[in-house]
Amino acid sequence: MKALVSILAPLVGLIVAVSPVVAQELPRLSNGRPDFSGIWQVLNEANYDLEPHAARHSLQMREGPVNPVAAAVTLRMGAVGAVPGSMGVIVGGGRIPYTPEARALKEENLANWSERDPEVKCYMPGVPRATYMPQPFQIVQSENDFFIAYQFAGAVRDIYLDNPGPSPVDSWMGWSVGNWEGDTLVVDVTGVSDQTWLDRAGSHHSYQMRVIERYTMVGPNHIDYEATIEDPGVLTEPFTIKMPIYRRMEENARLMDFRCVEFVEELIYGEARRYPLPR
């Protein structure tokens, strides 16, 4: 028996050493809550399209002689404007459960991506899209506060841990009310402007959208993120997206300025030029 134990012990140690599920101690605040403070970023293709999709030549396509080809407005972008394939981030796979009318609008939006996507116009991305934009965001947390600043367009969210009541008005980033379920922060988001999209593929929503986010720290450098989207205006049933969020580990990690504004050159400097550039 002792001989068997002496043989198995090193093997067990090796399994524990390489196992990805070994628990790691979470950073915590003085009140015992997980401390999410830091710079974070998602690494996936969700901003291109929440749904499973094959790679395609361009963000905007048009009918070609045989197969669809890149639209003229995106043709010069070449591979920079291409779309990488993805298995999607919708729990259970499949597509967003749009009504037929809403599905048709999604396809129409995609065919007119360059003119319609709020990201192109540098509008604030809304929720949940802000989470999986291809830029970092920063969480600042204390015992009584939870604040998120996003690099894209300087968007910010104050998550109210003491419920102040319903949203007074719709806005780009909506109205976020949070509460704790154990170590998971659950955020109820309402009042998101229906001008925001969910991705670059034309996935839209109505003013009735409600998003229930769940932030669960599964390790000191990883957050498990889920968002359930309810919208009786365009969906036949709610659906959930899920993805990991990673801590930016660089020693000098920080948010940089990306306060873009549509037509900013003309808005600020156009009158100072003798011949303003055409739009």
C-alpha cells in the first residue's frame, strides 16, 4: 500500500499543478466583496457579430456576379475591413431570436453598415456592447461604489448599488442598478437608447430592452461575464451571451484618450480653413 501511495503522490501533484480549475484566491475589499478594480479587456469576435458566422471579405457586402463581394465603400479597406469567423457568444449557440421583421431589419442594417453603425459615428456603444468593444475598460470599486470607464468614446457607467429608482430618461449607456448575489455582481440595465447596436452586424434592439449582467471573478485575472437580453419589442424570447474578460497585465496598463467625434475636424477647425473639406 505504501508503495502504491509513493507512486501515485507525484502524479496527483502533477495533475494539481497543471489543472486549470485549481482555485486561486481572489482580491477582496475590506468588506469581503471581490475587488474587480483594474484594467480589463475582452478577446473575441463578439463586436463583429454575436451570432456564429464564417469569415467574410468585408464588413459591408454587396451582390456580385457569382458570390457577394465587398461594398464599394469598404473595398479600399482590404483585409483591415474583413470579418474573422467565430462560433459566436450566444449561450446554446444559434442566432438571436428576432421576430421576422426584426431579423429583416438586422440584415438591412448589415447591408448599410457604414452609414448606420453607431460605432462608425463614434457614438457611445451602449450596454452590453461596451464590454466587448476591442478596447480596454477600467473598473474602479470601493465598498460602496462600482464605476466603469471605457476607452472607446470616453463612455462611463456608474452602477448604483443603492437602488435610486427607475431610469429618468433613456441614454447611450443606460441606467445600471447592481446588487450582490454572493461573489457575483448582478446589474440590471434599462433605459438604453434604441440607437445603439449590439455588434457590427446590424444587431439592434428597441427602447424596451432590458439587460441583466452578471460579473463573476473566477480568478484574480479573469471575470466570467454573462448578459441576458430581454426585449419584447424585437425578440421572441430572451437570450444570453457569455464570455471571459481578461485583466490587462502590463505594468503601465491604463486607459488612453479615444474621445472621437463624428466630423471632428470640420466641427472644430472647418471655419478656420479657407476651403473646408467636403463631408
